[in-house]
Amino acid sequence: MPQVHRNGDSRVCGASTNAQAWSNVYVNSKEISVDGDPNSHGGGSLKASNNNVWVGYKLVVLNGNGAAPDNKCPIPGGPHCGPSASSGSPDTEIGA
């Protein structure tokens, strides 16, 4: 099962996630990441593909979920043009 993605977890482009929606829901002492959270390069809104776990009306993001391009996307196809989640909790997983 996929790992839960959190604040500070990595993206495929080398950025980290900036969890913004929920400062009171944690996984391993890190804020949980939900649909729409950006990355440290600016932009890169996560696209949660989990369909059964919600926090405050937003879907929880899992390791491997996709993302919109971030502010460093120079040309289509580069890692900044699809900076998906690339890490998550070592011991918290949910069904996709």
C-alpha cells in the first residue's frame, strides 16, 4: 500500500512539499499533505489520487501521486513539469 505524503517529503524534481491546509493533522510528527499542496520551488500543486481518505474535505496525498508543473518548469517533460510526490511516511500507509 502507498505511503502517506507529508510536509517536507520529497518530490521527483528535488523540491519538498509545503503542506498548507492542515496544521493540526500529523503523520510521524509532520503535517499531512492534501490535494493542492505546493512545493518549495513554487507551484507544483499535488493531485491526490487516493479516493477514500479525506482530511477536511480534501483528499490525502500518497507517495507517487502526480502534480501540476512548478515554477521551474522550462519545457514539457522535465521533472519540474510533473513534480510528483517521491517519498512518504516510513510506517503509515493507506489504500489507494
